[in-house]
Amino acid sequence: MMQLACSTLCFTQLSLADALARSAALGFTYVDLGVQAWAHVSAPELVSSGEHFAASLRADAANAGVAVCTMNVGLERDVDQTLAEQTAAVSALAASLDLTAICINAPANDVTLADAVAELTPLADIAARHGVMLCLETHVNCLTETPPVAARLAGAVPNLGLALDPSHFYGGPWQGKDMAAAYPHTHIVHLRDATISPPALKVPAGTGDVDFAGMLRHLAEQGYAGPLAVEYIDSGFTANTYPDHVAQVAGMAALARSLLAELDVHCA
């Protein structure tokens, strides 16, 4: 069974409580909690307020009738809280929510593989102590912007996987080529359509080039049973255009449900 979730990053213009309620109103029973400096809560904030935030989150989720199934975390550099402290805080939150895997941002693509392994190994170890796997998001301008390097990095560090966002493999330098190298390391999936030419990382579902049917088929064949998080970020939308944004979120969810039904894959 796969869990179809709505990322709270879809509704950063709303309060977190309202974002959870909006997700539920769209028919989602699961959400992917965005932990970003530009969203509802940041990783550094959780270092000092993690327990309070967890209690508030559980109450808001219960009121909305949704459950958090994963998290999308932006670990921050050049802040007072170290990467280790941030990782411990987000891992503790994840463990309190019974999550087994969370997404973190990958090192930039000007970082050497050796330096990335050296940085990520202790962070993955911290997460492991909480029973949580760290998964690097596949993302342009990061070491994970191509499947072979992403897979190599994930395979080099114990307790490190991938959060597969195919939009970055289509709208980025990989240009929609074979993603198979990433599949065995994938524990989280982000869903958003994209185009190769002209390159665009966000277009309405079904209007881009991402082969969602092929991707979901390959993942199902490998026994993938993790979250599928719709991630259409609401930046750039105004009150007048917000209904169009909500329609994009709903459209991606509808496409995913349809493709999973064709594959005879149960989706919660």
C-alpha cells in the first residue's frame, strides 16, 4: 500500500492548522510536513521548541482528521543551531509521530562526494538512534540532481536513502532520462509534473513530460510502500489565482490515484 499525501508546502500562505484542514478538504488522509525556513516551522526552531510544536501539531492534525506520514526538512547552515542539533530535533519529532523516513536537503553540487559522505554520515547516525531514515531529495543544483550520483551517495552512507522528486530529473540537467538507478534507494516520493523543453519544474499534472505511470510501475514492482507526496508549492499565487493553485494540487492527486488504480496498487 502507498500513502498519497499532501505536502503542507502546498499551502504556506495559510496557517499550519488551515493547511492541514485544506489538505483534508481535498480528500487527503495523509500529509507531508514541510519543515523549512520559509514555511510553517524551521529545523532550527524545532531545536528549542520541538516538544511544544509536536503537541500543537498532533492537536491540529487530529482536528483536521489527517495523519503526518513523512516530513520534508530543510537543514540550515550559517545559523546558531548545528546540523547535528537540527537533525536530532527533527528526528525526535519524526519519532514522536511514528515516522520511519524523512526527507532532507542534499549537499550542493559543488561539494565533493567525499565531503558529502563525511557530513552526512554522523547526521544519518543521529537519525538512526531515533529509528528514522534520512532521505536526500533529488534536486537541481545539488549532488542528487542526477540519478547515478544520487544513488552512489545514498549507497555510501548507512541509514541514508532518497526522496525521489522526478520533476528535478525532468526540468533539470538529466532531461528525463532513465531514473532506474534511484529506485532501489527511494523511500519517499514527491509528485509534481515538469517539462524538459523549455525546462520547468512545475506545470499542471498531465501537461508535462514526467512519466508518472512508468515511475509508479517500477516502484510498485520493487515493492515500494512509502508515501507519495503531492508537492505544488503555492509561491507566486495571489488571492485571485489561488483557486488555480488548489486545482493543480487536486489534479496531481487525481492523476496519481488513477494511475495507481490502473496498476492495481492500493492507495490510502
